Amino acid sequence: MIHKIIEPSALQYAELCQRPSIDQALLTTGIQTIFNEIKRNGDAAIRNYTEKFDGISLQSSVLDLNGISLETIDISSDLKEAIQTAYANIYKFHEAQKTTDIEVKTMEGITCSLRSVPIEKVGIYIPGGTAPLFSTVLMLAIPAQIAGCGQIILCTPPDKLGNIHPAILYAALLCGIKEIRLVGGAQAIAALTFGTKEIPAVAKIFGPGNQYVTAAKQLAQNYGVAIDMPAGPSEVLVYGDATSVPAFMAADLLAQAEHGADSQVMLVLSDEQKLEETLMEIEKQIEDLPRKSIAKQALSNSKAIVIADVNKAFEFINQYAPEHLIIASEKPSDCIPYIKNAGSVFLGNYCPESAGDYASGTNHTLPTNGWARSYSGVNLDAFTKKISFQSITKDGIQSLGKTIITMAEGEQLQAHANAVKVRLEKMKLELFT
């Protein structure tokens, strides 16, 4: 089921870091076709793709939430309470990320400042697939709210009856969303890129998805739309030592494996006996899972690796750059200095990755497929732009002018130098008149 590797050499690391993938040439061609069709035919193309991929013919993709109250949504009171608790924790953590605008006097008469400005229109994509990811609504809409984004366009695929899961509806209303667009997959990303009569074009697209959605988001950048990150199929890497609990590690690995058949889970242990115990726990626990067929497919893409030396272990872990990294140890803080690349880290035997997925407060929209080497997970800053300002007085341009002219002339950009010279010359004339 899960591939076992004992003390791999550093030369094997690159191969061990490979994720399952679809042929990129075929993937890109298919996504480009969808983009071209939606750019040409707008909402009519959206309706066609919704019927083709989701099995439902809709007259409109817009679901108006006005008139719907939280109290009337048909989910259990326990689930409502759980969503509210998660909302409060996520809101608290992301609100704390607000930064103060800075202002610095770099020289006499010269003031530079940096201000955060919210992105006006953002699109958030909530996957449908095999599970209703209402938690992702919280993870994306809450920071968008806090940042002050003017318009939040939420897209999610409908079921075969044209409905969405009531928990997604509840989370959306809780976050102040007034309308939902019933569209999924690459066609949703294309609609957010170009805009249609029913779906506004946005400046930035957020949200996880399968490899089709990820490829569509990357293509959107070619049309001038920003994205949060390339976030594809989910993954986890569990690092364990002599103090790890095999039952806990097995449960964490299976929690990610049940996401989808194209998910990947990795186990890196310092001890082969712990590895064997954990694999036995996986065999035992998987039999009780309703989604065990999906989990088994994911495990076939996965690996269990023994690396006794902690330095070598983290050399591999940082090269893999996991979306989720669990440090299954009684002393997880000892490992923190080794961590260079990870989307989100879970410290200790009693810190399951599912806590971050739902309710601890951190964001679960994270870079996958090794992108944690260069991308951060979604945070409040992702919904803002940083704009720099500078103010220069007459004294300031007098002090800095020579420096600017010398550098501009050094780059042979005379017009740059002249922009300073004309000001200095005017100040000289004013001085003698």
C-alpha cells in the first residue's frame, strides 16, 4: 500500500519528492480550451460546462442569499456551534495580523511611508468534489472581510440538484456573503478571470482545488489576474522520533489520505520499529473509514521513510517542502531550528493537522507540490497591497539632488537627471528674485 524506504541517499531525495501528477501538456491544452470558450461565450459557456461536469442545467449561476437567515439553515445545532467557534478563532488570529502603516524620515526633508490597501475585488473558490469544504469559506472570507476587500465573489460547484451543501451556505452567510455563484472547476477560474454578466472579473483569485483548478489559476496569471498560490491536491508529512505515538501518526496520515485519490502522505521516522508500528496502525484504522477506497489510492502514492540522522531527515523534509508538517514528538520545539520550508507546522503529539484544517485559527489554504519553498500560506497580507509613498520638500531635493543626478547619469538616463535639475534650477532663480 504505502512504499517503504530505509535510509535513502541524498541522491534519491529528488525522486522521493515527486508528487502524483497529470500530463501537463494535456492538462494545459484542456484548460486553455475552457478559457477560450468562456472568454467568447460567457454565461452560456458556464451553463454548458456546469451541465457537462456537474450534471445539472441551471438558468442562472447566481444564488441570492438575501432573505435567508442563519437560523433557518438545515444543519445541526452542534455543527452551527462548531462553525461559530472556528469563525471566532480564525477571526482572532487573522485580525491580529493587521500591521501598522510605517513612516520614516530618511533624510531632512524626505519622508517615506508604507500603507496597506485592500484589494478591491477578490474571488474565492470553494471546492465541491467529494466533500463540502465549508471550512474553506471561513479561511478565505474572514481575512477578506478583515482586510476590507470591497467585493468578495464566492464560487462553488452545485450538486446534481443545483444546490450547495447547507454548511457552505451557513459559513457564507456568517461571513457576510450576499451571493454565491454556482460554478466549479476550471470554468469558475476562467469566469473570475474574464468576467461574465453574472460573474464579475476580479483582481485576485484565492482557493485550493484539484490539479485542473491549480492549472487554471496559473493560466489566469497570463491574463493579468493574481492568485494566492499554486494550491493543488492536499499533502502532509509527519516526522516522528522515539517519543512519537504510532496510532496518532497513522490517524494524521489517513486524515490527509481521505482528501482525494491524488493526495499524498509522507512519513519520516528516525526508527524502523516505529515505522512498522505506524504502518500496522494504518492497516487497522483504514478499515473503519467511510472513504477508505479514496485513502487507499492516496496511500499508493505515498512513502514511509526511515532516516535516523535528524540533520539528514530535515534536509529531505525541506527539499520536499510539505504543505502540512507534523512534528510528532514530546519535544517538538527541538526541531523548529531545522524547519526551512513548510506551509503550516503542527507541533507535538497532541496537535493534529485537522486542528489547522478547521478551528485552531491558522489558515488552511497552503502551498502544495513543493511551492512552500517560495510561497506562504494565505494570511491577511494576501488580501492587501502595500503602497509606498514619498514626500520631498525643497530642502529634501536640495540634499538628495546631487545623489539622484549622479546615479541617473551613471545609468545614462539623462531625462531622469533633468527631472531633478529643473527643480534645482527653479529654486536657484527663486533665491535671486
